[in-house]
Amino acid sequence: MTSSTHFPSRSRRHATRSVGVAGAAILVSSLLVASPPAEAAPPTLTGIIVFQRADEGDQWQLWVANADLSNERQISAGPYTSGFATWNSDGSRIAFDSNRSDPDLTDDVSVNDVFTMNPDGSDVVQVTDSGSFAGDPGWSPDGKWLTFESDFNDYFGKAGIWVSRSDGSHLRRITAPADVHDGYWDTAPQFSPDGKRLVFTRAFSFDDEGNIVDSALYVVNVDGTHARELTATRDLVPGDANWSPDGKTLTFETSGFPATIRADGSQLRDLTPELAEGYAVGADPVYSPDGRQIMLLHAEFTSPTDVISSGLSVMGKNGNRLRYLPGDLTQATEEHQPDWVLAPRLVPATSKSATTRSASPPAPAQEHAAIYARRR
């Protein structure tokens, strides 16, 4: 396959979802621990996933599937975007963000909020009423709380990471990047498995297209105390951190391929694979429910614009046994932002249309970024 590929991005007010392809081959290897040699026999893929993919109308929509991408089905639709979804701990509920709360999708005022729904797309409940931007939700282990980013239409007064009950009540602010510096933005919060801490990305600066060019991972207590930068991540443009099930390690995307780091900021490890030709980039890494594997969107290139292959993949937690999930890699069916939970396998869908894959590539990242345009 030879074509161009686009990893989706938010705007300047939201963490980037794009990968810097031109610089992906150069990772700061001197800072990182080498990956071990490959192992044999990859483990079985148990559980189910939720992810986003562009539909035929070029809107990001949500899909669910078994972890091997079998029995996939689309669970959101419409003229609006739905994405950045996460499971609650038992797979009975999905949190996601969407601009479906925007009263006028055609004007210059962008509104985006957090919602929850059942895994079949039913019973959609609006959690936030931001009047501007709220997104990137994450569940607490007990399913009672959600964390997300927002400024509630007041950057200097309200921007930061927030926590609320899953119905939107008991809202409280955890971080305040505007108190640090004008233009900082905190994004992509996730609860630790014990529910006591949050990991998030603090963006320090952006390029002209709104993509993050300087960032670091932070860990903070859920009451907002003891926020600590994981300084070893600072030169890697990190984002989208995800906890291992035991709470000891984080995997996260970088400007190249994902990495891992201990939650105390030690033992940074590069997961970049050794390729026979070209180079690889990756994004959106998440641990399997047992912590033995990592799922991610990954692509291999011979040049910044020539793609060998692209799609959802899995690898061992140390970066070994990287392989694409079953699927037709000749189609531009990039599945972004997977989240993985241990739950019963899905049976084949009864509706043929529910499992149709779009053969058209997603729109360029800058077109989607307009949906999440920063307003101050």
C-alpha cells in the first residue's frame, strides 16, 4: 500500500492526536532502555474493545469489537463526531466525548461535551454542559466517577482536569494550568487502578496548526495534591498515558513510537520495533486487561508520505511480538483511540450495515481539528 495517512488531532486547546511523521524515525534513544528480544507464541486476545473510525461521511464514530477485531459494529452515527471512548471496569458502560451538544455545527462556536452510553449505543446520557469544550473522559475503578478536561468557557478561571460523578454531579476541579502559564492545557486524564491518582498530559506549547510540540506527563492525587511531573518524558512530546492493571507502569505515545515508564518516573523504555526496512510510528497505546499486551494504532513507512501498512496492532508489554490485528490492510481503515476491557465476546451483529468498513481514508487532521477549535 502506498498512500498518505493521517493520525487525528485536537486543536490547540486539546492534546494532539497526530504523530510527527517526519521526525518519527529519530527518538531520543540515549534516554531509553532497550527492548528485549522477541518471544514466541503470542497470547490470546480476550475481552472487547471500543475505538473510533471515520464513517462514510467522514465523521469520527464509535465502534465496538472483540479484541481481535472480529464481530465489530458501529454504535454511534450522525452529523457529529463521537470519539475518545473508555470503558467502565465491567464493560457495561462507555464514556466518550462528542460535539452532538453543539446547537449549531455550522457556526464558528464549537461545543463539545462528555457523554455515557451502553455498549450497543443506547441510553446516551450527557454528563457535562460545558458551553465550550469538555472531553477525554476516564472512569474511576468503581464506576462512580469520571475525570475529563474542560475550561467550561472560562480558560483562566476554570481550565484544567475535573472529576465528577458519572451523572455530572459533585463537580470539582483537580488541576489549574492557567495558574501556571497562559496557554498551558491539561489533557487526557486517567484514574489509576486503585482510584487514588490521576495521570494526565500537560501541554506547554503548540505549533501553528494547534498540535502539541512540548509536553510532559504528570501524576496527581485525586484531591489535587502532590502533582508531580515525570521529567523523563519531557523531551518525548508524550500524550495519552494509560495505566497498567497493577498501577505500577504507564504506557504513552510519543513523537515516534509508544514508550513505557514506571509511575514513579523511573525506568523509561522505548518500545520502537526493529524493522527490516523503513520506520514505524504509533499512537493511542492501552494495556490489555491482564497487563501482558499493549494495543495501539501503528503504521510503517518507507518515507514520510509512503505507507507500507497502517492499522490497530498488539504487542507484548515490553514491545515484542508486534503484529497487526486481523483485517485488510490495503484499506485505509485506521482505528484510533482503542480501549480494552475484559468482558464476554461479542456475537455476530444482526445488521449487515453495522459492520461495514469505510474504504475511504479519514479526513486530514486539520479538518477534524476545527471541530475542537480553541476559543478563549
